[in-house]
Amino acid sequence: MLHRHAGAASAAAAAVGALVLTALPGAAAAAPAPPATTPSAAVSMGADRTSPEVLAAMQRDLGLTAPQAQRRLVNEAEAGAVAGRLGAALGADYAGAWVQGAESATLTVATTDAADASAIRAAGAEARVVRHALARLDTAKAALDRAAARVNTRDVPVWYVDVRTNSVTVHATRRAAAETLLRTAAVDRSLVRVETSAERPRALYDIRGGDAYYMGGGGRCSVGFAITKGTQHGFATAGHCGRVGTSTSGFNQVAQGTFQGSSFPGRDMAWVAANTNWRSTPYVKGAGGQNVQVTGSTQAVVGASVCRSGSTTGWHCGTIQQHNTSVTYPEGTVSGVTRTSVCAEPGDSGGSYISGSQAQGVTSGGSGDCRTGGTTYHQPINPLLQAYALTLTTTTDPGPGPGEPPGEPGGTWAAGTVYSAGAQVTYGGATYRCLQPHQAQVGWEPPNTPALWQRV
């Protein structure tokens, strides 16, 4: 037991070069254009070389096509440059800027002086004449920030400078709470808008394999792998770290969750349900704190490389020596674990074992240390997932949970189900035999994954 106590880019730029904001010359009088030899903002900021992942996410979440997403990013880069030049030129009159439209093709710049409007339009932007300069709004917002240190702001949780409404906007669940904050800050009420809102913001923390967590009764262990159970987020870990009902706090000592299932000895498996401040992520903490992507749970063969992440010794690698091992600890015998040549030390318990991008198991116990070497055992992840009906987190947009149907073309195969080698399923009118233990997920349907399924 190891817990511790106490080319294409240039073409893209050319394709969007005719858009309104990519050719903004700067205001004739107020905001001189940069020299002709200066690269466009889009090129200098890399907006014309956006990764496919970002473009795909924009398409999904903003309802854009790929060309629209690319044009939007280029326009926004150019708009920022134009707004910056105009802000510098307008000085004390400047009241902020914003873009709008699906492709952010319209830039609006606000000013307190109507005489500035022609220079703003000459720069290719729309002009908005308003009452309050941005500097004045920022000053009022800073007064609210200072006042928040002296009053309870639980019922007035959000305030900000809104350039589009030319105000400091305050969100409050109770208007009286907003009034208390405003009186304490002694701000000009003409600058402020109060909106009633049910919003209760909270800090959000990532659940990541290898990070530390602390048990309420004392001791430290490591997160194995982030999981979900329906809509519940949490993580898999070692059973000897805590019993059902044991509370946990995260790596940052913030309240985190409670053990919902735990088995030790016999097996060494457990899972913790996190509170709503914590979200599951498909990552393990790798070398230098870098995220290592988890994409599945296919069990690696004997002799394969395997790496471990833990909160005491960090990231270490070795090989899988034997599966289906029984080991006796002072507390009793644990069966079905995997023996490895990876080192570990107290506090690493529960942490992640991963081969490539495939989750293997959670650290159980061992001998030796990371200075002289040692032997360590891990509880395989697939039996753990199966025992508690958990779904390994392999994406930031989780698909179906355990036992949920895959949809067309139908059959007995189901995403979220843990399959052992030799298991048979039907899919699309055909029968398939499982070749490697794994938890099924959308995209891993039998016809798509010949490494995992053989048609019979």
C-alpha cells in the first residue's frame, strides 16, 4: 500500500484577405496605419494558422462552418489591432470596442466625443457616441473591487465593465445586497446597472490522474483516472486509501468528494464521487506536469511498457511483468493485480498506470523505492470500471455511459460496457468476438476496431 499519511496558412490568409477588418487602414487623423511592411495582425498573431482542433470546437459550439470559423479568427485579430490603435489615438475619449456578427466582421468603437466619429469610420469601424469614458468605468469597477473586501458579496457575485451598455453592470441575487456594495464603494450611481440574477459562480477544478488528494481522516493518495457515472463526475483510485463515506479534498486542499465504493483486501479498488466544483478530464499528469491524453482502457500485453503517475514520485516507467497476480499485504491478500517493474513510494497509491494512451490500472502497493528501484502492483482499471458501473473519461464531451445503447445499426454491443477477451456481441447483424479487454466507447464499434474485435 502506498498512501502517505499527513503553406496552407498563407492560402488561408489570402482567402480571407478581402474581409472588412483585414484591410482596415487606420483612421486618417486619429489612428495612423502601421507601415506597409508590417505584417497583418492575423499573420503576426497566427490567426491564419489555427489548429484543426480549435476550428472544430468553434464549429461545434458557435454553429459555424470551417471557413466561417477561420474568417472569424482573422477578423478578430485585425479588430483587436484597429481597436488598440484607435484607443491610443482617442485617449481620454475612448470608451471601449467590440465585434459582432457570426464572423466578427463588424467592429464598433465607442467614444465620448462626437467629433471622433469620422476618424473611427475612416479606420473601418462603426462609431458609437456614449456618456462615459472607459477609464471612468474602470475606476468605478475598481472601487467595487475594494469594497468587496469589506462586505459580504455572496448575494452579489458578479460585476464587470460592459462596454456595450457603457456601464458597470452588477449581478445580484438580492437587490439589497447590490445596494450595500454600491453604498460601501461610494460610486456614481449613473455609472451602474443592477441586474437580478440567480447565478452562483463557483470555482471549477480538474480531476486529473496522478494528482494528489487527501482523505478526511488523514493521509494522502493519488487520483487514478477521471470517470463519470451518469452525470456524476469523480475518479477511480485504490480501495485501501479510503472506505465508503470517507471525505476527500483535492490537490489544492479544496473540498472534493466522498468515497462511494471501496474494496480492500481481496481487490484494491475504489471510486470517489466529486462535488460540483470538480470536473473529470481525460488526462494523466505526465513528465513535467504535462497532460497525457487517455483515449481508452485496452489492456497491454506482458512485456509492454507502462508508465505511472503519482503525487509523491511523479512520472516513472517500466514494463508489465505479469497479469492476474495475487499479493499478500499485512492487511490481507489482494488478487487479480498486475505486477510491474515501475517504482513507487508512499503517497503514490491510487495513481495512474498508462501504456501509451491506454489506461491500465491504479497503483496498489509494492516494494523498493524510486531511488533503488522496485516492484509495484496495480489494480487493473477494467474490472474496477465494471464493478462500479463507471465510464472512463476519454473526452471532454463524454458519450453514452455503461449499458447505454449505441444507436443504429443496433445489436448487443454498447458503449460504456467493459468487455473481456473472448466476449461476443452482435452489431449491425454480425457477431464479433472481443480480442483485448477494454471499455467500449463511441467510435470503437466492432467494425471500426479490428484490433479489438474479430468478426465470427
